[in-house]
Amino acid sequence: MRNRACHMISIVVPVFNEEESLEAFYNELSSVLPTLDKDHEIIFVDDGSKDKSLDILKGFFAKNRNVKIFSFRINQGKSEALTYGFGKLSGDYVVTLDADLQDKPSEISKLLNKIKKEGFNLVCGWRKNRKDSFAKVVASRIFNSLASYFWGVKLHDYNCGLKVYDRNVAKSLRLYGGLHRFIPLLVFQQGFIVTEIPVEHEKRKLGKSKYGFSKLWKDLPDIFTMLFLN
């Protein structure tokens, strides 16, 4: 039986058509993880990719016993991919990040130290100097401002892919549709303690973004849904 004093870290990575960035992402993540904890697992959830992403992931699995792969036959969405990954993890601490390398694996240690030492249940990354298009940054700021105004959870960045959770938080989430955008709020409403810290953010160098300014209009119905539920 694993010694619970040695905290295991689970990395949950949703993947959708990221064949260009996966190798570089995996290599960078693999170089970082041994510095965090000897006991870790990487859970990739392929969200019905139409490119070669799943084949690349199978290559990681073949050479690393710490890699686990789950795959949807069709694209179901980031919320569903995260929920499935949370259901399969074994770790005491849970890290989520995207495979596009805009959020750097080397930043994981900041969030992990915060949650371990200060008693928070969820630590979110804050892309303080965000390296995205002007339209994307504006859309994100509008969304964050609306969310903070309506629910009083004062965060600069609700939807940064880089987050660290304690196990109980991750296991409590049942996400669907666009609810991954509201993870800090959903966690806060369950009585958990949420915070954020600035993290480095990079321009996307490989592959193409799945989101643009139009994401704001997709967010708005979810905002109204959350208002109704509350």
C-alpha cells in the first residue's frame, strides 16, 4: 500500500486535436514532474480528436508506466473530459492544464506549494500578462468581470487551464457543457477555499486555438444558467 505521507500528484490533461504540441508538452511536463514528487500519474483524456493525437498519446503510454489514456469516440467537451479524468485519478493533489504549452508545466510548483502550505482547497493560475490576441483577452476580461460581479468570488482569471486541487475538490465536481468555466465558483459554493496566484503565460507556438472572441457569446448562456441555478 502507498504511504499516504508521500503525496501522490495526478495530472489531468484534456486533449482535443493537439498533435502539433503534444510531444513538446509531454517532454516538458516529464522533466518537471520528478522535481515535484516521485509519486505521480499523468491522465490524458482524448476528447474525440480527429488528428493523430490519440496515436501520439499511445506512444507515451508505451514508454511510461505513469501515463494513463482514456478516449472518447466523439468530441464531448472539456467539462466532460475533466470530469472523466477526475473519476479515474488516484492522487492526493490534482493538477489540470492544457496541452498547448501556453500554461507552463514549470509553474505547477508555485500552485502546489500554495495549496500544501496555506490550506487552500483550489489554487487557480492567473495569467496576469496574458499572451493571447487582443480580442481573446478582452472577451476573457468581460467574462471574469461579470462572473466576479454576479457571484462575489473575486478572481482575475476564472478560466486558466492551470489549477491545483486537493483530491476532495476534484472528486466533488460533476462538470458538463460549459461548466468548466465556472470551476472556482462551483468549488466555492461547496464551502471550499479558493485563491489564485500569477503564473507565466506563453503565446501559442504550436497548433491552433479552439477559442476566439466568439467564446464570449458561448459563455453568456452559461452565465445565465448559473444565475438561474443560484
